[in-house]
Amino acid sequence: MIFETSTAAILQKIDQIDPVAYGKSRNYVDGAVSHLSPYISRGVLSTKLVFERLQVRGIPFSSMEKFVQELAWRDYWQQLWIAKGTQINTDLKSEQLEVLHRAIPEAIVKGTTGIQLIDQGIQILKDTGHLHNHMRMYLASIACNIAKSHWKHPAEWMYYHLLDGDWASNALSWQWVAGTNSNKKYFANQDNINTFFYGSQKGSFLDVPYEAFENIPCPENLRASIVVDFKTPLPASDEVSLLPERPVLLYNYYNLDPFWRKDEAANRILLLEPSVFEKHPVSEKCIDFVIKLSKNIPGIQVFVGEFENLAKQALGQQLIFKEHPLNKHYRGTQDDRDWLSSVKGDFPSFFRFWKPCKKELKNR
Ligand SMILES: Cc1cc2nc3c(=O)[nH]c(=O)nc-3n(C[C@H](O)[C@H](O)[C@H](O)COP(=O)(O)OP(=O)(O)OC[C@H]3O[C@@H](n4cnc5c(N)ncnc54)[C@H](O)[C@@H]3O)c2cc1C
């Protein structure tokens, strides 16, 4: 899977979505999924823009409901991040039970779990920076519910590799699988993996009926665990020069929107703060991807350093940025992000959020 980075190629991807086929096949490895998440996560596309572009094609809401519901999951997790802040880094609704350690099984890091399709999935993640949603669920279930790791470090491992790394979707989905943000833990057995990823393996530690998961001991080859010291290879900073009479528009890892204040005369800066990447490290592939995406923004300069250092350099100039939970320390003019609907805030469940959201979108 290659993720192109020109704006034209990205918009074309939206036009290739077949929402009807999506609804029927999304759980299969070769399902008609959109592969839009790296662009949505990096703030190139908003869920609103994707929805509106589908509407322009005249697709009735009923035909695209499943797809739009998935877009709404994205907004839901983001809204939860806004509402809960750093609480999403800890067990949200209930404590994870039967935790053996706060590390990650070494066999997951190395791709040697012994489940062939899972080991292939791990290799795909490392090679391409992407993974099918169902494979993410399998991996999270093996790490948390079979090997009994606390969810956080394995989640950090996955986030590190994903081009679409979005800490809200990531941490909260891991918590959903681990049962700390849902009513029960998620399990999948070998039959399930064989069905959706077209395998035939038998006799693995997952080749058991679902009742067996209640008391399953950690399999021998998942026992060794490690803590990985993830580091982000940040690029060298440009020698940033700012035109004093123009405002400074701040882009970052979560905002690379090429349409944002597009026609305004402004200094455009991609701000990569080491402190953010210390908390949420990402791989070299992710950084390369971001640098390539930033090329869609004319005149953008890369500033590697903290917000305060940039603010000193831009003394007296207006700083403008988009709202995001990782930008709370920015000062200046804050623009809102675009959302799928006007439904916002802290909802106790996705379906409580989706109900009013669907009502609004159906009638647009
Ligand atoms: C353990 C785990 C970790 C995850 N980590 C991330 C992450 O770091 N970043 C990330 O973007 N997504 C994450 N997801 C959600 C989901 O797997 C990806 O968004 C999806 O696989 C992206 O592929 P796609 O663009 O082809 O999605 P499609 O199936 O085509 O869906 C369209 C869009 O809807 C949104 N979407 C779909 N499924 C979900 C979902 N379950 N949760 C939130 N939004 C969704 C995405 O924006 C996606 O681009 C995670 C899921 C799990 C189970």
C-alpha cells in the first residue's frame, strides 16, 4: 500500500469510494475500505469534507450510512479527547483486569506470535505504516486479552508505526478492546481470522472456542515482554524567515490542511515540537509522510522546536492555529476544526453520539 501525497491524488481517493461495497465488505482484508485515514489523521481532509464530497456525487444517505457512521467514530473519539484530555492515557471507564505487565510481548514487536496472518500483519504495519481495522483489533486483543499486557505500551507501539496515528482513535480503540472503555473485552479466535483474512491455519493458541477465552492462560511464546524506547527522528529545522507584515499560520502533525486560509497572504510554518513527539513518538516513515504532505502548502517552512521559541521569533505577529488537544499551550488566534455535524461534547457511548449526528446528516 502506497499513500500518495499530492492533494489531487488524495481527493481522487474520496471519489473512488464505493459506499455500498464498503458496507458489505469492510471487515475483510480485501474489503472496499477507503484508506483515507492517513489523510484525515494528518488533518489534510476533514470528515466534513469527505461527507460533502460523497453528497455531491448524489449518493443517498441510506447507501452511505455505514461509511458515514465510521467517519463519525473518528469525530466521536476526537470529541472524547477534547473532553477528557490526558485522562485518555489511563483506563477510562474501568480498570483493566488481570494485567501481567506494562510492556509489550516481544513476539508482537518481532512478528513471531506463531499466528501466520498476525505475523504477516505486523510486517505489513512496519513496511507500509498501515493496517486493516480488523487486524488492529486482533493485535490489540492478543496483546491485552491473551498476553495480558496493559493496553498503553502496545498502543504506543502501534501508534509509532501508523501513518494514520491519531492518539484518540488509537488509545480509545485499544481501551475498547481491553474492556477499559467498553462493557467487555474483545476476542477473536483463529476461525474468525481465517474467515476475514482467508487463512487456513489450525492448532494455534487462538484455535479454541470462544468460551475458552474466559480463563485462557498466556501462551508460552507471548510470555517474554519488553519496553521499547521509541524515538522520533525529527528533521533538521529550516532557517525560518518570517515576513513581518503577515500573520503566521501554524501547521503541525495534526494539521496539514492545504485548504485552510488558502488565499490569505501569510507565513506558513510546520511546527514540529520535540516535546510533543517525546510524549507520542512516531517512526521515520511517519515523519517522511508529513514532510511530503506539507509540500502541498505553498511556501511552508519547517520549524523544529517548541512553540515558545517560534513565538519569540514572531514577536508582535499574529499567530493562527487550529484547535486540537495537543495545542493547548499555543497562544494566538484559534480556528475551529471542521466536523461532520454540529453534535459535540462528551457522550457516554458512541451510539448516543451517533443518534443526533445521523438525524442531522440525513436531513442535509
Ligand atoms: C486497536 C486500534 C487502533 C486504531 N488506531 C487508529 C489510529 O491510530 N488512527 C486512526 O486513524 N484510526 C485508528 N483506528 C481505527 C481504524 O482502524 C482506522 O481508522 C481504519 O482502519 C482506517 O482505514 P480506512 O481509512 O481504510 O478506513 P475506512 O474503513 O475506509 O473508514 C473511513 C474512515 O472512517 C474513520 N474510521 C473508520 N473506522 C474507524 C474506527 N474504528 N475508529 C475511528 N475512526 C474510524 C477513519 O477516519 C477512516 O479513514 C484504530 C482501530 C483499532 C481497533
